[in-house]
Amino acid sequence: MTDPDVTDVDLLRKRVSAFVRERVFPCEPRLDAGGPEARKLRKRLRMEAREAGLWALPLPVELGGGGLPLPAYASLAEAEGASDHGPAALGSASLLDVTMLSRHGTGQIRSAYLPRLVSGDLHTCYAMTEPDAPGTEPWLAATRAERRSGGGWRVTGRKWFVSNAADADLVTVLARTGGTPGDRTGLSLLLVPTDSPGFRVVRELPVLGATGQYEIAFDQVDVAEDHLVGEPGRALTMAGERLQLGRTLRALRWLGQAQRAFDLMCGRAAARQGARGPLADRQLVQQHVFEALLALRTTRPLVYEAMALVAEGRDAHVEVGLAKTAAARTLQEVADRAVQVFGAAGLGPDTPLPALFRTGRTARILDGPDEQHVSSVARRVLRERQDGSTVTLG
């Protein structure tokens, strides 16, 4: 696809937003519950997205996607992300895996899996964090992949907080192919079919009551040689690429959820009548609206700036760190203020606010906690100052 006209992108955004609002929002309680009914429902939503011409918009045309460039897709990612289930329903949830495997996968991986990932016939997950090796320090990983005498690898280890592992057909696993835990070299990525003997889902790990995270185990799982992703020992470089795009996409989706919470709050303030008139007339409610709007308006440019740099392949560590941290904080803050305006109704099952607040809280840990990004960004800025140069932001 050539660079689309701004009007075309705006129209697409409106159509995506309407699809998520009208089709996905009503299904959220059943999708959140998981199980066979949720899988059946997701399949139906995906079919409806295809029929609407909204399927896999940012994925490559030659693989069956819409070919929308990342900068143009940014506003759509925000619209999709208003629901946690939006990207999966619209076929863009595989963007990270398709991008990584297109760049670094073997010919066998690309031909066997990429078209089926884009079509939604296959599902993947990404396993990096371990009980004793946090995602912030992947070089501590103890999961090992040892050479087999007849070729290929044998993987042994355990990972946890792996999203959607129970429904995945493939898992990309970070494993040590050389050295010992603590070494920053010797780490590789392997693509493992989940029907391989020795692979198992150990347990589900509810996150503040929400489903979708799992602990998984590899008990001497054999992996073919051509399922090594990239070069041996280069996992951290590939993981870094993935994290830059992944964190930015998450930030866009968190913006979409923060905007949803803001809209709910404003609707409640305007409609709710008290003994002394509408909530909208009360100064403390007005302050909640103002502070939430300020957070949204100041965060959005940071996130879109990060996406522009990532799309150009430029170094965006500072911008991505700022965007990820700001978006996570904004979602938590706006959802919290919306709950306050709703009162007790904001704590119950009749609005999405509890789920939005939960996502905001977990967002401050997912893809690196706030503290990691604060330190990383500050160190980079100060180091460049000390070297006699300045960091250009924007």
C-alpha cells in the first residue's frame, strides 16, 4: 500500500472505532471469561472484521494484510486498543511476531507460518520472563537450548507471565545456547510448536483477577534447526527491536483505553443528577475532568513521536521510554478519576472501569516497570550531556 491520504486514514479510524465500540465492547465480559465460548466469539468477530474490510490493516499485503504503514496505523492502534480484545478481533495482534519473523525467521519459518499468522489460523506467544529472571534482566535466563547430536536443539526450562499461552500454536522462547546465567551473550530465540512433546502449560496466573497469563514448561522439547530465529547468541538484539515496537503499540492501546475512561467519565458527569443538580456543575468533578484531559493531551504527542521514530528505524530509546511510562500512568490516572466520578457504580460489573483501572495498574509493570524506564532514560540523557552532546527530543 502506498502512503494513504490523511482523509482515508481518518475514515479508517472512524470505521475501526465504530467496529470496536459496536461489535467488541458488548462481547467483553464473555471474552474476558475465556474458554470455548470466548474462542468461538473471537472467531465470529474476526469473520466480521474481514467482511468489513478491516482485517490485519498494518500487516504486509503479500501475506494477506492491509499494508498500512506504521505511522498511519498509529491512530488506528489507539482506536483498536480501546478494548483489550480489539487487536485480536481485527487481526493486528500478530504484528509483533510477523515483523520479527519476517526480519529474522528462516525461509521455512516464513513460508510455513507467516501467511497463517496473518490470516488468524495460527496464534503465537512470546516467552522471556522466568520466575528467577525478570524481563528487565533477560541475561539471567536459565532456560537452555542444547545442541542435539542429530541436529537441532533440545529446550529445557520454565517461563511465566506468558500472554495467551493456552491458545497459542507457537511460542517464541528466549533460551541460553551458550554461557551461563548472567552472561549477556549466548542467548538465542527459538520458535517452538506448542504441540511438541515436552511442552506444557503449568498453570494460569491471574493478574489482579484477570485471565490470560500463564506459566509454561519445556521438558526436553526438541526443536528443528530451521526453527532458530536469527543467529545464535543474537536474541537480545532482536528482543530490543521487538520491545521498541511492542512498547509503542501498547502505549497507543493504553491511550485508547484512557480515552474510553475519559468519555465514560464525561458522560456520567453530564447525565448524573444529584440533589443539587448535575455532577458536571461541581468544581471537584470539573477538576477530575481537567486533570484527565491534561494527562491525555500531554501524553498523546509523546506516543506518536515515539511511533514515528520507530517506524523510521531510528534510535528511539528515550522517546519510547517516555511514551510507555506516560501512557501507563495516564491510563491509571484517568481510569481512577472516572471511578471516582462514578462512585460505587464505578467499582461494580456494570461498567468497564474496573478492567480499565486494572490494566492501568499492570501497565506500570508490563514491558518494564516505571522505575526501569525512569533510570534508563535519565542515564542516557545524562551520559550524552557528559559526553558533550545534547539529546534531541523531537
